[in-house]
Amino acid sequence: MKLNLREHIEGYLFISPWILGMVLFALGPILASFGLAFTRWNLFTEPEYVGWANFQKLAHDPLFYKSVFNTIYYTIFAVPLGLVLALGLAMLVNHRLRGVNFFRTAFFLPNVVAGIAMLLLWKWLFDPNFGLINLFLDWTGLMAALEWISIGRPQWISSRAGAMPGLVFMSIWGLGGSMMIFLAGLQNIPRELIEAAELDGAGPWKRFRYVTVPLLTPTIFFLTMVGVIGSLQVFNQAYVMTQGGPAHATLFYVLYLFQTAFERFQMGYACAMALVLFIITLIVSLIQLAMGKKWVHYQ
Amino acid sequence: MSSASGDTLSLRRQLILYAALSFLAFWFLVPFAWMLITSVKTPDEVFSRLLPSVLRLANFVEIFNQPTLPFGRYFLNSTIITVFGTGASLFTSAVVAYAFARLNFFGRDVLFVAVLSTMMLPAAVTMIPTFVLFQKLGWVDTFLPFLVPACTGNAFQIFFLRQFFKTLPIDLIDAARIDGCSNLRICLSIAMPLAKPTLATLAILSFLSLWNDFMGPLIYLHSNEKRTLALGLNAFAGMYGTQWHLLMAASVVATVPILMVFFMGQRYFERGLVMTGMKG
């Protein structure tokens, strides 16, 4: 294509809204965070320069470590669990069956319920006394069995031990989006490749392992990246359902950041936390990109 | 379409599949069904009966009539933010994406890498300075912190639309150029109509995320009549926490619009995802 000045100018005119947005709402704020992280500021007085004090405080803040631990814990369990189950479901609904669209919609439906409504509903489902989960265990006699093996009545998100597993469990109901993307990936696999493997005598497992999975690696990679970045930012669940409790068992990083900024008005300290999150996200993403080069096959 | 699912399955395998799918679908639908069922129960029946004896639609009237939390107003606020936000960001994103896909300009590829990296930028990182900016502008407790950024496009949408625009045949564009169409004209009246499945898919996703946005309204919208449904629901739960039938009725009301949008766009949704291909 011939290059000319007009096209250069036109290109920049086309993308100018995005450039403006990037400078105002991404680049600018990041730079400002760098500045504010070195101040003490309650939003009402003038920011006061304090050097590295915020970062030193962070290094000795047990709640900071707790929130990092919780966030990593959640990521390590929820992301792989979600990916494996989403792929399984996608393979199930990738069959040519009458009514298969009904099932696709059914699995996606929890994503189409208003988010906060879903969280409030789950909070109720988890309620140790009035929640459907424990009522179900009561009705089916499973509760008696749990009590008999002296586990007792599960308290779910009302207990320190049960809160995080409860939230991971709940995340299964949100995997419809990943399922749809896996389904799209599966439908992009050329039929001939599967048939060729079949002719070569590969059974279902081998076809899955050596044809389907390698061809899906870009999808798996994409969903892992998005999933990890998403779960580093978990906020709504913790704010709406547990307020970070009990005893900080669900104090997620972004919840702690939010509380620091907008409930305690320690803006400088919160900016330092935001910078640390930025750096963590950057490192995690770069590691994933570097590892991705080894296992992702692009057709 | 060639796909890995062309076989006609034996009856036995079909039955096994139906059984497995029904079992799983049941569990996926239980929470939503419980919400629907509870929303039409009387307060007494919430725990005493599995299914309601009568459909108590009065619950829906009641939530709109209670004086402290104006649900109708919340509904309108969410609608304004979501509809305008989706429309504005998709339009801008399409124009920006078209340039990245189809125009040659200096630094294009470097800038596209910048698009990709803003996709990965956690919102929490920019949250505080952005709040300070909007506060200085006097935009706190208005809808502007939602409407103005929407006009600058969205990295996800730019990325996916660019992938789509790249697949358009070059002949089509050249033919339009020879006919004297400007680039903007080609983008708006040729490329965008062809991108309908992708646009519909992105519109659904954007609608979902704006309608469900909680942290944004929590930070920016403080007065009662400015609240969105997401905030209103949470406030409602705080006030009427144990009136499950009312809370579930309110939840159903908050869910109906996104369900409608989803079912309207659903026929494009899967196709949009397949076409996008997710191939980086």
C-alpha cells in the first residue's frame, strides 16, 4: 500500500479519541500514582511528601500480606478449576444434538443475571441456617452424615475455614463465558485434523490430548491471562458478601485497597498499594507471556 | 461449518449425553430458579414451601412503592449509563479499530501494542488518580465519570473489532476507494455493517459489564437518586436483608433487561465469538 501524508494524518484522526482516553484515563493516572505513592494524603489537605514511608509501612503491614495471600489462594484454585470445567462443558455442548442450544444457554445463564443480585442470592444460599445449600443437606440427610463423621454443619462464608472455598465454589457458576470461548475455539478446529487422527488409529483420549488440546492452546492461553488478571482484581464478592471477613479470611487485595482509599482516606498509602498491584500484574503477565511462547501453538 | 462435532451419535451415546447435560444444567439453573420462585412467594412461604401456592406479583409492586429506595429511578440511571456507554464506546472503538486494521500510519504497530497493554491494566491501578481528576472537575455524583470515558473507546472492543476488520477482503475496500468513498465512509457504511455479529457480541458483553458495574458507582455516585440498580440492590439488602421475597423480586427486576438484551443478541453471540477466533 502506498504511504502518503494524508493517510498518516487520517490514521491519527481516527485513533485520536483512544489516544485521548489512554493519556487521560490510563497513562496519566499511572504516572500520578507514582507521584502520590510517595505522599501522605487524606484527600482534604495538601499531599505531603514522605519518601519511601508508604512502602516501608506496606512491608510491615500484616493485612497487606493477608490480602496478597488470599488473592493468590483464590487465583490458584478458581482459575484452573474454571478452565478445566469450562473446557469439559464446552466439549459436551459441542455435540450435534437436538436442543443443545438450550444447554449452552443454561450454562451461560448465571452470567446474564444481574451481578450484585447473584452475589446477594449466593450470600443467602450460603447462609448456615436459612440458606438453600444447608437446607438441601438437611433434606437429603447428608447433613446427618456430615455430623456423624463429626465435620458438623458447614458454615460456608460465615466461617474462616469455609469462606474462601465457598467463593471458589461459587465461581463455578460464572464459567459460562469461558465455556462459550472454548466452544468457539473447538468449532474453529478443522474437522479434517480430527478425522486424520482417527484414521491413524488415535482413540478419543489421544485425539483430545494430541489434536484438540494443542489446537486450543491459544484459547487456553487467552483465558488464563484474562482469568488471572480478573481474579487479581476480585472485589464485588468480598465487598457484598463478606466485607472481607470473617477475620479477614476474604480480604482480597483490591478490597483492602478500596477500604484504604475510600473508607480510611489514606490516598498515598492506597496509591502505593496500587503501584504494587501494577507491578505484580505486570510480572505475572510477562511470566505468562514468556511461558506461553513454549506451550502455545499458533496455527 | 466444519467442526469436531459432525458425527451422528448412536442413540445410546445421545441418551448418556442428554442425561449428563440435564444433570449439569439443573445445578446451573438452581440459583436462578430459586430467585424466580422466591420472588413470587408470600413472606410466610419463603421457608415453609418449596413452590409458591399463588403467584404473589404484589412483591414487584411493593419494591417500586417503598419510599426510601426509588427503584424506578435506579432503573433509569442504570439504563442511561449502560445504553449510552455501550453505544458510545462501540462507535468510537469501531472507528479506532478500523484505523488499526486498515490504515497505514506512523507508529501504528507500537500504538497497537499500547492498546493490548491497556487491556491488561487493572482498573484498581488507575482508580485513585482518576477519582481525583473527576473530583477536581466536579464530576463526582454525576454520570460523567461513566459517560465521558466511554466516548474514548475500549481496548477490548478495539482489539476484537480490529481482528474482524483485518479479515475483510482487500478488494472490497479498494473497490469502495475507487468509487470515491472516504475512509470514514468505508468504515461506517461498509466495514461496520459487516461487523454486525462482532458488534452484537461486544454490545452484549459491554451491556453486561456496565449494568453490573459496582465499584464505579460505589466510588462516584453518592446521593440516593443518582444510584444505579447495582448500588440500589445492595442498599436494599442492607435495609430489608431478611425480606427475601422482596429482595428476590428486586433482583429479578434488575435481571430482566440484561436477559432481554442477551436473548435479542444471542443468535449473533456464538457466531461473533467463532468469527473473532481468539487467535491473538
